[in-house]
Amino acid sequence: MKGMTEETTGAEGAGENTSPIPKGEGSPPLRHGPVAGDPGPGAPSSVPVPSTAPARMVSPTPTYEGDFVLDEHLLLECGRTLASVTLHYAVYGRLNAARDNAVLVCHALSGSALVGQWWPEVFAPGALLRLDHDFVICVNLLGSCYGSTGPGSVNPETGESYGADFPLISIRDNVRAQAKLLGSLGVRRLRLVLGGSLGGMQALEWTVLFPERVERAVIIGVAPLGAMGLALNHLQRAAIQRDPEWMGGNYLPQRPPRQGLSLARQIAMMSYKSGGLFEERFSRNPNRNGEDPWGLDDLGGGLIGGRFDIAGYLDEQGKRFVDRFEANAYLAILRTMDTWDPLRGHLSASEVFGKIKARLTFVGISSDWLFPPESVRLFAEAIRAAGVQAEYREMTSDHGHDAFLAEQAELVRLLS
């Protein structure tokens, strides 16, 4: 599964729409409602409809993509160690002679090292990153299934896959491993580190752990996860664990817990978008394939019935996700997200954040209810109170948490 990205293509909901539209966080764009160029709910997918969507920019190609293997055991915060840790990474551009043009981009939950594929507009002319100037690095998270060491990897000490024995990996563990990789590339200082969601957690942690190595950080749509986010992640884990095929985490590769992972992804999709956007695009429309929510099922019963359009959309997202991600990797990274708390183990905020020397920019998203903008703003203010140069900006969007990926041009405008 190496090289996959947070984007998908193909059918949406129960119909088809293959227009080249920018995607959201692991999802296709929401195009089920009355949007220009969309045939609308229930329309035959065979009817040609002119697309008014702008052409997508060409994704930049990595200068290099490969693996870095740590030559020593990685001591984890949980107390365990990992041997022969592999970090899969991609670089764009070249490190200059002064070694002052390095940029680290940190990906979100189900992303990959190929940032040019899932965040292409940050490389657009006049945007945040320039391939003729910057040396851009992106590293796949530990625990993932896109090349870095994860639950599906072989434990060199046993000769078998980690499976359920894969340890808890923290954001700090990831950042410390990334620092070793960057050192091997000759990168001693980052002019910029940025990321959204789980990527923002890594970006901030870089400024805490290595204050002398970061000049600026952009932290998008994130603060320590609140009770609602923790609840949603709990339900996602429960969906996977209650799938009989999960087998306590030691499932066969050819028989993964597809139903559980699909349901987990559908729960997540609800937190990535906003209620307003769902209402605009789906409302109470029947599913676009013609199902009738008010009709009886095939056997004359009334317990199931036809799906509404939103249900068709969510089912399709779950179906796509199980073909590109692994259940145990999903569980591992959810735990990484849940357990991130920069203040844990410290006496005060000033003790942790007071050491930061980088300039920080926090970005909240107006319709985000997974990481509400008020939480992001208060988080930025708490760090500023510790004497850090930290500013807060807000992205106005109805795309919810997904906005930093779904509306990349607006994000670039806000940060430029």
C-alpha cells in the first residue's frame, strides 16, 4: 500500500462522478447537492454533464522517495523499544549549500509521505512552498501502512508481524525519529514546519523538542483532542474491534476486518465535515441511485428500507477506505492522536512552551467541530502567555475540519 495518499477517486455515494475536483481529508468532494456541473440526486450517471470545476494543478513529483532505517533501537515514551525502525519519506527540491531552505510537512491521520499528491496547491506559483527554492521533506508516520514501521511490519526480534503487539507510539516518538532522519539528510535547521490535524501536533512538538532547529511553524486545525473527539475515536475503535474478522488484532492479511474499518471511517467522515455542508449537499434527498427511504425492503419489511443520499455517501467512503488502509494501522494512529498532550508530565505550560523559539501561526477553521476554532484560539493564547510569538488566524469555510485539504487555495491565501 506504499505511496497511497489521503485522496481517492471514482464513484461517490451510490452514483458516479469522476470530475477532477480537489479532495478532502481522505474523501472525495461532496458533490451530491445542487452544485454547478452536478446532475443532482437520482440522475442517471450515464448522462454527460459539463464540468465547471477548475482543472487540478499537476502534482509535483518527489526528487527522491525511499526508506531510512534507524541504526539503533528507538526508545518509546510508553517504555518499550522498536528495533530496525523504518521511516518512509519523500523529498521535493534540493538542500542548498547554506542548508537553510529545509521545510518539513507533517501529514494527517491517513496520509502518506507524498505531500505533492494530497496537498498540491501549497506548491502552486506564489503559494507557500517553491520547488526552485525549498527542500521539502514529508515523513510517513510510525504506525501507518504506507511504508513506515507499523502493526503490519515484521518484528525483527520475532520474525512475525507485530499485529496486536505493536506498541503505543506517541507524537513525540514520531518527532524524535524524524529528527534522526533529517540529521542523516544534512538538515540541521528547518525554516518552516507545518501540518494540519495530526500533522499540526507534530509541527508544534518539533518546536518544543528541538527549539533551536525550527524557525517557524504553522499549526492547522488542532489542539489537544477534547471529549467529543475522544468519544468519536472510541466509537471508531469499537467498530473495528467488534468485527469478528479483527481476531484480537491478529487478523489474516487476506481477511481483514473490512466491515469494522468501513464503519469506523464513516464515523470519522462525519467529524471531518460540517452539518451545514451536509445539509447543503445532501439534505433529505433519497440516495442518487433511486433507492426509496419510504419504501419497504425486498421482503416487505420496514426495518431497513432504502438509503438517504447521505447514507449512500458514507457507505461509499467506507468502501473506498478499506481498499487503501489497514485496520490495525488505523487503530495505532488513533491512539497516537488521542494520547497527545504536550503538558502531560510537566508542571506548567510555561515549563513546556517557554522553551519555544520559533514563530508560530495557529489556524482555526470556522466550521470545524472536531477541533473547534475556539479551542485552537485558546490553545494559541495559552502558548503566547508563555512568552512565545504565537498568532491566531481563522479560515472561514463550511467544509469543517477537512477544509485545510478541501480548500487549499483559501488556506494558501490566509497564510500568504
